Amino acid sequence: MGENFLKGKKVICIGERDGIPAPAIAACVSTAGAEPVLVLTQCFV
């Protein structure tokens, strides 16, 4: 995959309370060039 394969894409970030929270995922995809349009952290039991 290329260096900017997420550039210009819109991303839905769903994180997990006891795992990786959505804001951390959103920060990563933003750095990769994507735009987080929905950022949710859920508790999956």
C-alpha cells in the first residue's frame, strides 16, 4: 500500500472502552490523511 492510501477518505472510528478508544484511532487515521467523521467509544460486553 502507498504512503497516503487513506488520504481524502472519510472514516468511522469505533473504539472499545477496555481496548483501544476511538479518539486514539481517530488520531492515527488523521495522521494518515483521512477525515474521521464519526468517533465512538463503546463498551462491548
